[in-house]
Amino acid sequence: MAKVIPIGQSVNDAERTVIAHRRDHLPDSYILLHNVELERQGERFEIDFALLHPSCVVPDRCKRYARCD
């Protein structure tokens, strides 16, 4: 089970679903940071997820799409 470290608040159910799935299905060697805000030259950026592993760092974005019938 991956360790989850919340930096900010999850804003929707889609993000919470991804967090729970990754927490439950990734090995212990992973750390999942979520809702990380960075500032650069007065501009703010948000990273929905940063997946940390001893060999890499993977930033990721979560989008929720409505179903069209």
C-alpha cells in the first residue's frame, strides 16, 4: 500500500477515487503527494498528483469527464 501525503485538499470525487485506488494498489515503495501548489515568477501552478518512487518522480493530472448520451 502506497503512503499518501496530502499537501492540499482534494477538490472532487474523481481525485478522491484516484487517491484511494493508487493508495490501495501501489506497493509500499511509492509515496503519493496530492494537490501540490507551486509558485514561479508570481504564477501559481497545481499538480494534482506527484507519485514518488526511489527511481523516479511522476507528476500527474486528474480530469473528470461527464458522460454524454
